[in-house]
Amino acid sequence: MKFLPYLLSCFFILSSLFSVGYAQSAKYEEDARFIRKIYDEAMTQSQAYEWLRSLTKDIGARLGGSPQAAAAVEYTRQMLDTMALDSVYLQECMVPHWVRGEKEVVRVVNSFKMGSVDLDALSLGNSIGTGPKGVTAPVVEVKSLDELEALGREKVEGKIVFFNRPMDPRQMNTFAAYGGAVDQRALGASRASKLGAVAALVRSMTNGLDDIPHTGGLMYEEGVMPIPGLGISTLDAELLSSLVAAEEVRVYIRNTSQMMSPKLSYNVIGEIKGSTKPEEIILVGGHLDSWDVGEGAHDDGSGCVQSMEVLRLLKALGYQPKRTLRCVLFMNEENGLAGGRAYQVASDAAGEYHMAAIESDHGGFTPRGFTADGDASIFTKKFRKVNKWLPLLEPYGLRLAKGGSGADINGLKSQKGLLFGLEPDTQRYFDYHHTAADVLEVVNKRELDSGAAAMAALVYLLDKYGLD
Amino acid sequence: MKFLPYLLSCFFILSSLFSVGYAQSAKYEEDARFIRKIYDEAMTQSQAYEWLRSLTKDIGARLGGSPQAAAAVEYTRQMLDTMALDSVYLQECMVPHWVRGEKEVVRVVNSFKMGSVDLDALSLGNSIGTGPKGVTAPVVEVKSLDELEALGREKVEGKIVFFNRPMDPRQMNTFAAYGGAVDQRALGASRASKLGAVAALVRSMTNGLDDIPHTGGLMYEEGVMPIPGLGISTLDAELLSSLVAAEEVRVYIRNTSQMMSPKLSYNVIGEIKGSTKPEEIILVGGHLDSWDVGEGAHDDGSGCVQSMEVLRLLKALGYQPKRTLRCVLFMNEENGLAGGRAYQVASDAAGEYHMAAIESDHGGFTPRGFTADGDASIFTKKFRKVNKWLPLLEPYGLRLAKGGSGADINGLKSQKGLLFGLEPDTQRYFDYHHTAADVLEVVNKRELDSGAAAMAALVYLLDKYGLD
């Protein structure tokens, strides 16, 4: 890309040719000016990246129940305290406390083709350990829970089940591809155990072919004897698959992860009280916990600091909301949702009404828009109202679509407000998700800040016009 | 971001709620199916990333006139030769041959505050050298060419002029911010020389604050005595500015870059002949040369391999175009545009008609759409036609807007076809542009491939329906 003579004539005109008139009508001019101010402030003064630097570099990975999670609660509470909000408080929740233990060993033993090979592996969250001696067994590969079922107990008993269905690369939304593969990680160990398997190995949830193992939660279904479940990198999944195709492969697994007793932890909440309709709440949030590898930078440090930045932005611009704006940093999204549940129970008990809630939990990448969700009885009408604001958002590359919101706020649907998910570009998310690679360096400051600006713009419109 | 129970209910619905009906009308169904096939093929079988690996890792930086540029010509010609096109050929052009020489030294000399400090610097492309002894002079800082003019000869003569206006972070399109700052790099040395300066230092063209110096072309205006021009990193620009504010600062500069005699080089062209309207040409292209640092991965290896992939995709799907599809890898975009000019001269001389041309030269990031440009006499009518296809492109996150196309194809406007630029997300581009950091590792395979798919989808529609 070259310089002056050509460049000066070719900037991208942001609004499409045929929506300019609408977006620039008198009705929207004041709003367009204010949203421009939000972006200007965010792109020049945002604190989000510096907050994220502390969360990732000073504190690091912060799995629910860990000392780092406690540090993150205290750090974000203190940061919210500096913002002259109307109130900042903690909300109790009991969280599971799982620990990874020693570095995992997953070793192909005496393969005819390769000899012994160590595979890049991570215990899946909530997994039990093998015990210090480990376990060795033959490997049987399947591509799905159904294929496992079809094999039956005879071919599975005493084996290690290897789940190897990749995420579908044709899904342009990588979350859809994730959704189409993650049943193997979530339920694979349980289903394998039911048929007498001794452990489960799961191909990592990523479109890439690399040597980075991914963790992430598994759940043991009721009445099932827990067996260890571990993720292996996609390159090692390809290798193991090629070995299994050629010979009987035995694998040695040793992991010492275990569930400890539950711990007291907290959601962190900061609030600006509404001036005329304080009973209508607009929530922005992300989750403060992360998995215990990497730094939880995209998942979901980004969503937390963006949510904090939304309040900072509106304060900095002197905006006095009519409605109550609440930033909620949820605890324990990754392995239990205890924070989200505690929040909902308390909110319902207090008879609160969340007119709107926005969660950012798809990474700190360039925002492409928002997905919206809500109770069927109110969704269409309220979403139509939001769609009228589209010409104000399109100049910033934002669109609106029906879709999910976020795991922490999903339960608020019963309050019959509108729930939103910030939808960033998804192509890179699963390069980092639940891995040692999810570190500050892979978050781009401008992408992060523009996500905060997008959320603040939507909050502004929701607050100004309401949905009812 | 958590797992199964929540996820399965919340995938992003790609089309906006209110355009689904249009996009799914009978008229568009066949096209929608074919475009889906293009994306499926691109996201599973694309060769773009492997070609880019060779261009970046095996060949590397490939400034016009360099041995690496010659290697890139031969490599891409051979790759196009494997694709069973109707013709593959080289088109001659004479290119300038500039060489950087030894590692640059830019040293603050005996600052009261800091002592001696070496700054991270790169000679700007086309710059002359200081000669082996270097030059030492006091520094005068300005924020613009106008500010320099206002200072006048008295305050500039014998000095090193330091241009330090940052790119505007409020511009959400970073190319607009680049366009607003790059006059300092392109013209700074010339304007400083007119007032008797001995050298120019220019703040690097990036929104980031880092220690990576950016190169890029400068031009010496006619009749001006050339003086050396060098880029320094943004962190060092901040440092130098703080020193200049506090004391008289002297800087020692030594660079040995020089212009050699012009070299013969080539555009690389591959073509599928149209079946019924071969005289109407649809061009896809990027530029094969890069600056001489880094690997030219985003700028513009990405655009080259995407353009090659467009032809591969359509061949792989058995598509027989009505019109002639031509992939052109232009030489010497970065410091002269000799390839683009040679192409245009030959095309005009042959009486060709480029019905459409698409250049990809804004990096291999997730595509956001296309900008379109054309002669005023035809633009509105033809662009309206293209806009009718928008419902086919929107599901892939693509939009259309009036804007620039690409430096190499811009001259084809006189043939009165429509010119397009592939417009990817721009937030990260200037983290890498013209630096040692523009390497394969910062290109995401899925982002790159989806850009090729977007181009192929537009080519398919242009070929099927035409613009006239």
C-alpha cells in the first residue's frame, strides 16, 4: 500500500451509499454527534487496555476459587472505586475450586511407527486426575458421541476414547463451528465412562492446526463414574489419528487435577443511578474469571475492561443517565456460572427489571455488531425499536441481528428486557480460547477500545429512548 | 465463553432480520448457492496461505529490483502455471532499484538529560545516504509541512527537521489516518531541503506506541537537492520530542542507502479466456513487490495470493467464465508504480476494456466489503447495479461503499469500467505496514482465505451479470 498521490483520493466512505440520507436526517443528528464523541473519547483516552494489562500481566490467569480470582475481584473493585460511581459493591457467590495439579503427561507408548511420543495436552476443567501412577490403555478413536454409542461397551471397555471431530471450517462464524464440536469436550468423558472407558482424550476446539492444547469445561453427568478427560492439540490429534489407523496404539495418561471444596467469591458491581427511571436497569458485563492457563486476555478480560470502560466513557462525557447503568463483572462463568446465577437470584428477589443487558464475551476483536435475544412475547417489538437506530451504528461497521447474548445474563430473559451480545469478528478467537496463548499481546488496543465504544453507543441509545 | 448448554442456542444469525426475505428470493437462490460453494472451497482447500508461506519464508522481502523480487516473479509464474489457465505470461517494466545499505544510525548526541541514545530508525525508501561519515546537526521539530514553511529558512538551515504529527487515532478507518499524516514522510525531506535542512526524521506511520520503525517511500520534488530522510519509531519520536522540548538536541545520522540504475522486471499475469465475451476483462490483483524489511506478508503478499486463489477457486468449482478473468501481480507498487503504469499503457494500446478490476492491497485481514470507484460518467449507474447484489454478500459480512480501489489499477478508470478495492478490517494494518513485523505469523489463515472468497464471489457476479 503506497503513499500520497493515490491515497488522498480513496478513503473508505463508511456509510453505504443508500443509507447516508437516513443516518443524517435531523432526528439523528444529535445522537450521531454524541456517538462520535464516545468514539473519539474511547480511541484517545480509553483505560481498557491498561486495566487489561493489570488483569493479565500483574494478576494473570484467574480461575474461580484461585488466589488470582480473588486478586482480580479486589483490583477491579478498586478501579471502579476510582470512577466516582454512585455505588461499587461485591455480590457473594460460592464457586467450585478446581486445580490442575502437575503438568499433564499424555504419551503414546511404544508405537511401532513412532516409538514413544509425548502429546501436548491439558486436563479439561473439572476433570478428575488419574492419580500419581497414571493409566495406560489402548486408544479407540471416534468422531462423535453417536459413533461412540454405536461402538458399544464391548469395544470401549477398558479403553481410552479419543474424540476427534474437528470444528467445521466452513462455518464463517467460528462460534457456530465451536458449538458443533464442543459436545465432545463437554460430554465425551461422561459418555465414554458409561461404556466402561478409563479416560477420554479430546481434539482441541480450534480451526487451526497447531501444537497448542485447549482446556475448557467438561461435566460429569449424574450417576456417572468420573474418568479423566484431557484436551490434546490439533496437530497431535492428527498424529494420534494416523497412528490409530495403522496399528493398535496404547497411551499413558497422568494428570493430578482435582476438585477442592467450594470457595466464597464475588461478582464485582459498579453502578450509576438513573435520574428519572432508576428502576430500569441497563447492564454491561463480562466475566472476571478465566481458565487457569494463559492470561484470560480475550476470554474474558476484554469483556470486563470494556464494560468498565463503558461507564468511564459516559462519565467522562458528562452524560447523566435517566436509567440505572450497572457494570457487572461475573465470577465463575467458565466452570459453573455461579456468579451469573447468584446475580439473577438476587435481581429476581429484589423485583428488578433489566430493561437491557449487554455481555461482551466473544473476545476483544473488532466489533461487527450486536446479537439480540429476548423472551418471545416481547422480542420482535423491542428489537424493531433497536433496529431503528441502525443508521447510527452502521457508520462504525456495526450491524444488528437476532442471536444469543451471553451465558451470564441469559437468565435475565425472564425479566422481559432485551439481551445483547457484543459480536466481534470471530476468525481469530479459537486460536487463543482456553489456551496458554490467550495473553495480552494478542489483543489489539484499537480493536478492544472500539468494542467498548460500540457498547457505550448502544447503552446511550437504550438509555435515551428506552424500549417500552 | 462457556460450553454446551448455553452455546447451542445462540449462534449469530448472519443476515440482518430485515434483509433475509430479499436475499432468499428465487432470483438469488442459485447465486447464493454458488457463493456458498466458493466459501466452502476457500475455507477448506485454499492454497493462499501456502503460497504466502513461500513468498514470505522462502523468498522474503522483495523490493522492486532486488533478487527476491525476481524470485517472486518466477515463483508466482510457476504457481500460476500449475493451474491450467489459458495463458500465463510476464509483462516487462523497468523499475527503480534502491538499496538500504548498512544498518542506519540515528543517535541523540550528548543530551543533557539522557546522554547518548540510539533511536530505532529506517531509511525511507528512495532516500539518499549521508555518506559513510554521517551528519550531525541540531534538531527542529514540526508537526506539519505548513509549520515548517512558517519557520522559514533562518530557523531550518543546517538543521535536521523532525516531523512528528501522529496519525489521528479518532479515524476509525486507519487508512484515513494514514492519509492525514503521510505527507510528512512523502514530502518532508523535500520541503526541509528547500529551506536548507541537512536531513529529515519522520515519526513512523502507525497508531501504536512501539519501538518498530516504519519505512515507506519519500519523493524528491523536482529541482530539490536530495537530503536523507529516515523514519523513527513512535516511542523514539515521543522521546525525541520530549528532549527537544527541554534542550537543544543534536542528532547524528548515518545511512548508506542509495539509488542504483533501473532494472528490468515484470508483472506476472494469469488468464482464463472468456467464453462468450472475452473482450470484457475482469481483473483481480495485488502487488508482488514489498519494502525490503520484514516479509511483505500483509503488504502485499496477501493480495497476490488472494488474487491467485480467486482463479483457483473458480477453476476448482468448474466455473467457465463468460468474460476474461485476469490475475495480475503488479511489480514496483511501493516505489514507483512502474508495473501498474506498464500494464495500463499496454492495455490502452491494445484497446482493452476492463469491465471491472479488484485490487487487494489493504492487508489479509477479515474482509468488511468492497469500495468502488469509476469515471463519473458511468459510476452511479454501474454501482447501483452492483448494489443489487448486496443481499448475496451481506451474509458474509460484506458491504459496498463508494471509495478508492487500488494504486495499481487506478489508471484503468479511463476505460470506464468499475474499479474495486477489497476492504478488510483496518485496525491492525499499521501495526505491521512497511516494517520488520510484517511477517507470515501476523496473517491469520481464515481471514486471508475469506478475503479470497469475497473477491471470488464478486468476480462471479460481475462475470455472470456484467455491468453494461
